[in-house]
Amino acid sequence: MNVKLKSMTMTATVAVAVLSVAGVAHARDQISIVGSSTVFPYTQAVSEQFANETGSPAPVVESTGTGGGMKIFCGGIGAEHPDITGASRAMKASEYEACQAAGVKSVTEVLIGYDGLSIAVSRAGTELDLTKAQLFQALAAKVEVGGKIVDNPYKKWSEIDKSLPDTKIEVFGPPPTSGTRDAFVELVMEEGCEEFPAIEALEKDAKKEICQRMRTDGPFVEAGENDNLIVQRLESDPSAYGIFGYSFLYENQDKLQGVMVEGVAPSTETIADGSYKVSRPLFFYVKNAHRGVIPGLNEFVAEYVSEDSMGDGGYLSERGLIPLSTEKREAVRKAATSGADMAAPK
């Protein structure tokens, strides 16, 4: 291909891309957001504030789960693709590569704060104090019994430890597409797994399989991406427990109580000071090709990272978000509003 023809081809390609993105503005006038069920209530709160302050249409916010949101977000540029995705974990290298391959070349990563993973039960149920090892024994597909690795035989809490209630193990939790599931596996299952010598002695890949795989024989129930449904199930069944982000426990303290992990109950204070050992960062990701095209997108991002929103005493902290330090908030705010490109995850 000669230089002139190559130049013309490149110009045409760029023009098509520009037209594709520009077409977004004509196709819809509402910001489109997908992603984590944990981040959903925070994004919804910002959406309402944004609409009230600007008079613009409130963004359309869908709870698709972190993994599902990443897949949709990284699908491409244009009206049919969302502008933002929320995430209860950082973007994976494979997701970043999928974005790049689909033409989503410039993405800004925004850390909004921290959240605890809560294990909760109805206020009419039995409050527990569980170790991570006991949670692993309750929820893993395979466990160590008598020095051997076997299919999980435990049906009651008391079978794990006689000090625990003589009631059935029934725990509702998120599916594999959820960032909450990923975080629970990393922060609870994998750490609890380390307490068992026969599992620790396995080769790396075999150990990973044992430590990460949740049981499918009944005691652990995948309840979908809607954490409100788990709350409703716990209300109707005081013997059942549920796993979700702390914000859902915070918002339903009149109905639910948190389970202690290693002697510490989840609360704003214990998550902030690090004494509650089951917490994780929360993010949202912005598709920079849609900035300046989708009406209000830049303004919405600015509202999300404002001091009134994610600062100490901001309206997101009132919903259970644990704020970043002042210095970190300033760095995040600068990157978010300037549209800084995120680095490729390692």
C-alpha cells in the first residue's frame, strides 16, 4: 500500500470512529451505567443528586455484577455501549485486553472508597462469631477431615464446631460473575483454607482449586446479582445467612445483624480502622471516548468524586461507604475529572 493510500485509509478509519462516537449523542441523552451490585446504591445516589442539581435526566443504572458489567462496558464504543461500569474489585488484565481489542482504548479508573464484605442474619436469627477457617469449612466444595481432603460433609454449624448452633448451614451469596464473590473467595476462603495442612501441602494449582471452589450441594445458594433479594430471604428465614457488601447491611440495620469474623463485627468504624479483616476497594470506570459526547458525562463524574459525595461526612458515607484519605481523594479527583488513562493491570 503506498503512503498516500495508507494515509487516506487511516483518515477514513478515524472518521468512521468519530462518527460512531458522535452518533452516541444523537442516539440517547441519558448516561448509561452498568456493573457491581455493591457499587449500585452509591451510583444511584450520585445519579439522583446529579439529576436534582442539574435538571438533566438521571443516568440509567443497571446492576449486572462486576464481571458482567466489565463484559458489557468493554464491548465497544457507541450508543449501544455503556459509559461507566461500577466494580467491587479492580479491572482484570483480561478485561483490560478485551476493552483494548474492542476499541475501548482510553479508560479512567476511579477508586471511590472502601467497603466491608458482610455476613448477615435476620435480627430474629442467631448471631455468630466465625473464623475464616470455619467459613471455609461451611462453604467450600471440598474440605479437610481427619487429614484427608473430602467432599464437604458438613450440614450443620455444630458439625464444624460444637460451640456453634445446632442448625443447618444455609448461606445465600453472589454468583461467580460478582466482584463480591471474587472478594469473598480471596479474603475469606483462601485465607481460611491456609489453616488446613493437607490442603496447604498440595501443588499450587490443586490448592487453588480446593480453596476457591464453593460447594454446590445445597448449604451455599447462589442468589443472583440482586443483593436486595438476599435481604428479603434473610427476613423471611431467620436461620439463613447472607453475603453482600456492608452498604446493604448498613441500610437494613433495622432488619439484619452482622456476623462477627475473628471476633470483630462489621461497622463503619471497624472497616475504616482495619480491625474488620474482610474489606475491599470499590471502583468505577469511565469510557473516555464518550466524554464530551454524552451530555452530562463529565459533570456526572465530577459530582461522583466531589467532596460532598465521597468526602468525610459526604452523602455516600451516609450510605456506608468508607472514605479515602484527603490526600488520596484529591489524587483520585484530579485523575477522574481530567480523564487520565489507567495503566494496564498486571
